[in-house]
Amino acid sequence: MSSSKLNRTLNQGFGVFLGIAIAVWVLRGFGILTFLPGGVIWLLVLAAIAMAILSYVQKTWWRY
């Protein structure tokens, strides 16, 4: 897998995880997804942060 394709995949993963986390947070606030614990939202946010860090590290430090 080329460097740019990997970086694009990591950026898309970041967007997906962040989007899902925000959607779950909003729906939970409206009372629609009240059965989901708050830890699920934190896991999604942490996964998004991890994807962003991996994307940054891959782009700046890992030269193929």
C-alpha cells in the first residue's frame, strides 16, 4: 500500500469515527440512544484521535 493511499485511509477512518461519535452523542442527548453508555462515545472519540495521530505520524515520519 502506498504512502498516500494509507494516509487517505487513515484520514477517512478519522472522519468516520469522529462523525459516528458526534452522531451518537447528539442522538443520546435527544434521548434516542439512551441505552448506550457514555464509554462508547469516549471509545469512538479516542479511536478518532488515534487515527488522526497515526495519519500525522505516517505522513511526517514514515517515509517510504
